[in-house]
Amino acid sequence: MRYLTAGETHGPQLTAIIEGFPSNVTINFEEVNNQLARRQKGYGRGRRMQIEKDTAAILGGVRHGKTTGAPIALVVENNDWKHWTSVMNIEPIEGSDETKRRVNRPRPGHADLNGGLKYNQRDLRNILERSSARETTIRVAVGAMARELLKEFGIKVAGQVIRIGDVEVNRKELPIDELIRITEESPVRVTDPEAEAKMIAAIDAAKEDGDTLGGIVECIIEGVPVGLGSHVQWDRKLDGRIAQAVVSIQAFKGVEFGIGFEAAERRGSTVHDEINYDADRGFTRATNRAGGFEGGMTTGEPIVVRGVMKPISTLYKALQSVDIDTKEAFTAQVERSDTCAVPAAGVILENVVAWEVAKAFMEKFGGDSIEEIRRNYNSYLEQVKSY
Ligand code: EPS
């Protein structure tokens, strides 16, 4: 399975085509739109989210509620487009830099300057329109389709915010359904009410100062069989592929699995997960410090992956930069931005990881229809059981 996306943040729409999605998967349209709605929520978002009400239209590959095996075409329209029809027109337009909303002042932390130099663009809008995190909307829609496939095999996806700025949650081990229920009710997607209040206060304080906040988000996927991915080749290691997907999310700077970077501080005896066996459950692990991966393959334990998001780089509190026309220093002016998008980033993380897992699932059990995949899956489970 693969997909590509197209579209600009203030253009008419975002588009994706998914190729290789199997047939006869029931698509719950409400659930796909629910994922988009989840991404729009979260304390710390700016005015743009009041303009958008994201819903996905499926324009190919699904008929009478089920996938047909044909490429799936997804579209999410930008409501804000109506304010940008002239600026974003595909035909040449007359007018000043101001009417074209030309950008000649690269913002530190964004793709603006590097993209302008690389693509030889004198209007940095041609870079920022595509590099914008608005693109994550359509990636969430793609991930939502992957979740519909995973659901057929009882695989559940959840997420939570671990840290915003200097506030970290007090971790609680919860059954996955409870984790989903509690985080869904929290404006910052946490299970810890004390941390929630502190995070909200930290976001308010950053906003007051014209500043922004980053954080750490976690995704947990339960019900994944042993053996997705492979140790035999670097680009088949599923943890490696998930890492690539996570760091590809706009503003993400790092990734870890299980105990992650903490493994550097510990001795080996307190890092690795001991192996047990019982006749009913087969091979099990006493702990899941590896976060569900050994040798680039799933262990059968839940996948636990975290990503770190840097603070949004569009700041009201201006940072110094250089005008690309005059080469003179200036401090950037900002019209609109989010203060903190960490809760939304958690939803994005869940959906991009779900896609990678579904893709690996298709590589392992691949078939053209859900029935064929189910046969392959069940026969593999038998093999594992009798091992
Ligand atoms: C973004 C800047 C803001 C965010 C946008 C991502 O948009 P605007 O420049 O229109 O105010 O609101 O996020 C979304 C629109 C979204 O749907 O998440 C950026 O520069 O990355």
C-alpha cells in the first residue's frame, strides 16, 4: 500500500490517493470524519480552526460502504480558501506584492528559506503553502482508512499527550479503552487532571508572551501480531519505518520506542524484556520496555511510540531574520498562529503510525480482498500457536 498527498494550506483542497488498499473493507464514514474532528480539537489552537470544519469526501475506490480494491481518492476542502481565491489563483494575477501576499521574509524554524533557495522561488508563499502542517489533515484521513482495516483484525489505536513545555503527566497504566475514553474528554489529551490544569496554564502564559509550546505525544497500538516488519533488510524494519513516518510530521524532531532514550541510562538487565511461556497464551513477555519491537519486528506486545514536537515556529514574539530582497535584518510580524498544537499532534501521530502498521500488515498477510487477508492471517496465527 502507498499514498501521496497534494494541496496547499490556503488552496481549495487537500487530496490523497491510496493505492493497494484491499477490497471488501467496510468503511465507517463517521469514524473517518471523527478522526479529522479529533485533530482539530485541543487547547492552544488558533483562529484558523474556527474557520475549518474538516470532513473527508471519498471520490473513488469505495462503493456502497465498502472498498472495491481500486485506488481510494480522498479530498478535504479548505473552508478558508474562499478568502484566498485571488492570492492562490492558478492563473497569473495582476497587482502588487501586497495583493499577491508575497512573502519575502523567511520565518526561522520554517521551510521558507531553505525551500526558497532550493526551488528558486522569490515568493516564499510557494514554499510555506505546501510545508504548512495543514497537510496533516489529509494524512489523518489516510490513517483513518488504515484504522478501518486494522479494526477488522481487532487492532486498537490510542494516544496521549505526555508533556507540554515543562509539564509532564504522571503516567498511569490503563486498559486501552479507558485510556481512549479519558483522553478524549481532556482538552489536552491527558489522563492526569493535575497535569491538565498546569498544561492549560502554561499554554495561556505562552500565549500571553506571544510565544509557543511543544511537547511529547505517545501512540499505543494493541492487538498487533508477532512478526510484522523484518530483521533481514534495513528498509523492512518496521520500527525504522515508523520512525521515518513520525519525524516526517511537521515540527517533529525525535522519536522513541518503549523506554526509549532512558535505555541509555540503564543496565541491560533492566532494559530487555524476559521471555515466558504458558500453554494457553504461548510466548509472552514479563515487561514491554522495547515498546513492541525487537529486530525490526513486532513482538506481539503493544507498540508504544513517542514523538517530540518542537514549539510552533510562527511566533507573535518576533525572531530575527533577513529580508530576501534587501538582505536587511528585520523582526518578523505574525498575523495568526496556534500557541500549542501538541494535542492535535497526538492525533496525527496515531494516524501516521496506524498507516505504517496497516502497510506492514498488508505486506505480511497481503491479498486483494479482506477475505484473502483473513485466511492468510488465521493460518499464520495457527502456525505461531503450534510453534
Ligand atoms: C499552520 C499555520 C496555521 C495553522 C495551520 C498550520 O494556519 P494559518 O496560516 O492559515 O493561520 O492553523 O494548521 C491548520 C490549518 C490545520 O488544519 O491544522 C502552519 O504554518 O503550519
